[in-house]
Amino acid sequence: MTDSQIRREFADPSPMTRILLDAFEPEVMLIDADYHITFMNRKKRDRYPHVQPGNRCYEVFEIHGRRCPHCVAHRAMTSQAPQTNPNYSSLDPVGNLRHVNIHVTPVLDEEGETVGAIEVLYDVEETFQTNEQLTRLNREYESVIYALSHDLRSPLVSIEGFVRKLERGHVPP
């Protein structure tokens, strides 16, 4: 593809590209070098029906008014290398915190100039909740082990004291 074809396809994906991206289960979004959304796949459109192509991503998702300081897309586009954040948290359209794994791959033209980025979000809420539950259960387990250890130690201290008295001959035969 020529530079102009790459830029044109990225700015306005062909029907076949749209069909392919709509078939993906994770949320997919194309962002140009100025952070304008050029395309969102079906999964992303379903979650964010109010967001339209042309909006800047930070204006509609994070509401910073400027590029987010933690922006994974910015890191990918400036480094020209794929970037990942497996522990990304953001707000959904109704203000609930969501936990996602975000992968961003920069798109470069033939001359190596950054055209934009492809952002893929995997919902990891179930994994996050499972980890939270495991952490809570581990704390409970440690608490039980501590209590058992303490309860076993108390009689052993008494037995140890009695054995020492026996060894010293303080207890008559």
C-alpha cells in the first residue's frame, strides 16, 4: 500500500475492514495521530453508543480536556512500538469502574511516519473480581492459621514448662 492508501484506509476503513473488525470480540478503536476516533467496532459502539467518529478519545472516554497523562495510545504512537497496560481502569458510560487490558499498536505509513493507532480492549473484570476474592480468602486463611498456631502453642508452653520441672527433678517420683 502507498502512504496515501494507508492514510485513507486508516481515516475511513473499507467495508471489508469494518466487517472484519466488527467480528472481533474485544473492543477495537482506530485513533489518528491527533487522537480523533476514526472507527469503533461493533463491541465498542455497543458499549459507547454516544461516541461518534471524529471525537477525540480523551474528550469522550476520560474527560480530561487534553491527552490523558497515562495514555497508552500516546506511548505507542511516540515510541512507534506496541504498548500494553494489563491493569487499566476507566469509567464506563454510566460511571462504573471497569477493568480492562489495553493493547495499542501504532500504525505507520511507508515512510515510517505515525498515522495513528489501533487500540484493543479486553474486559478483565471477571479476572479482577476473582483476584480480589482470592486475596480476601488468602487473608482469611492466614487469620485462621494464625489462630490455630496460637491455640496450639498455648498448651505446648504449659507442657514444656512441666517437662522442664521434671528434668530438674522438682516433681517427686
